[in-house]
Amino acid sequence: MKEFNIGKNDAGQRLDRFLAKTVPLLPASLAQKYIRLKRIKIDGKRAERDTRLVEGNVIQMYINDEFFDKPREENAFLTVAAPKLSIVYEDEHILLVDKRPGLAVHPHDGAEYGRTLIDHIQAYLYQKREWRPREENAFTPALCNRIDRNTGGIVIAAKTAEALRVMNQKIKDRELEKKYLCIVHGVPKPEQGKLEGYIFKDAKENRVFVTKQSQTGAKTAVTLYKTLFKKNGLSLVECELITGRTHQIRAMMAWAGHPLLGDGKYGKLDKRFDRKYQALYSYKLKFDFTTDAGCLSHLNGKEFSVKDVDFVREFFPEYKV
């Protein structure tokens, strides 16, 4: 419990506005709940959120110590009162989440404070009491893979340090099979095949370039693809990454003459279709462990997929994911 004495400069303002300034990590909705539950009082008595403070009041707050910290990137999860997650699978070690397009996975993607996927995941686990940050020396729930802000799909989060070590190694050893759905312009020829080339990243432009010949700094890139459905000059294509390079599917499909629908970076936006970002979704994940997986061994051979992909429903309603 902490107490705050109201002086001349704090007097006259509403209780909820005082809380927003004094305890910025405490979400407004949670502050209101704590006021209602009498975990936030004025002079030892129940108050309302619009109660006007007067000089000499004493505010008592019976809330977790974490909320009194200064706002930082690593405690942004505290600002999330109601985590919004579409959970595909969860056990004591990992969490598979269907990330919606438009949501950044990490703060450095330019997202607002407390508005990233990892913030929501950490808030979810904190509120379930599965993660107690003040009892941990170093570990925080973390993402094992990432997806571009405007791409949707399955993201893996580790709930324990052991799971994080194992999953990171499995991803490095390519013991996971990830499949994507995308919509491309035109119809690939052949309709099923393999794209092979070299990808060079231009950090200044935040884009990659694909070449047939190797060059300094370029990395090999291999993508398997299969056309599933075609209509109105568009094709629904399933892609499997053999290598995992930045923007690989977007760049390689454009390189092959079939840019993704809505991808203004590697193609041109088509005015006939109201889509402002790439039609790309990491929709299926299979664990295919060939070596010991420790605490994650029970996942070997299991496959998970999302229930719905927005652009498939919009452009190819006949096709069921």
C-alpha cells in the first residue's frame, strides 16, 4: 500500500485524473475497478472517480508495486487492462497466437506505448499470475518468431526460459514447417513449383532485392509455392519457406512477376481492389522435430492452423481454409 498526500497544487482535480498522472502504468479501466473495489480510497473511505480532491486529503492505494514504477518499454504490458489475443494453442510452456494484420510485434516497429503483441501477451500472462516479473531475475515471456506488422498469422511465444531456448534452437535448425497463404496478381506458371534466388537487403530503404546470381552480402532464398484457387485475375497461393529471409515471399513472388495484392513496396496498388497492405498470412504451423525437444517434445508432429483469413473470405469465399 502507498499513500499520497494532496497538497495545494494537487487540489481541485478529479481522482481519476490524479491517478492518470501519478500512476501512469495503471490503465484507466483498472483504476476505475480498483476505486469500485475500495482498493483506492480517500482518507480511508470509498470514493468515486470524479471526486474532487482537496488539500489535506490522503489517497491510499492498495495495488501491486509494479504499477508505481516509471513507464518504460519493458513494463508497457502493465498499461494493457484487457489483452486482446486470438489464441490458437496454449500449454504451460508456449502460446501460439494468431496476430492480426496491422499489429506490431515489438515496440521498435514504431508502435504506440503498450500497443504491441508482446505487450498483450505479457499482460495476459501477468494477469493470469503465470508470470510474476518481480519474482524473476531475468526471464520475461518472449516471442520466438516475428511477422511483419501488416502480415497476419501464427506467432510463437515462450512462457518459460526452457521453452524459449528449445524453440529458438528448433527454429534455427529448421525443425518447424510454416505455410503461408497469399493472393497474387495473375496466375503463376507453372502453378506449382520452387523459386530459388539470392536476397540482398537494403537497410536504408527497408526492402530486399532478389537476384539470380549471387553477390556480396546476398543470401540464398528458396520458396515452394502451390496455386490453390484463381479468379478475376488473382490467384490464392500457398507458400512454404525453405529459408526465412526478410520479406522473402513478397519479394520473390514479385520477382517471379506475380506481386502480392496490396503490396505497394514490391508491386503496385491496384485501384480495383480496396486493399492497402499485402495479402499475406502465416496460417499453418507444424512441429517436425528431428532431435530431442525437451519440454516441448509433446508437440512433435502436431499441426496448428488459424480459423479465418480475412482476404480469403473477401476474395475467395468459395475456398475454405
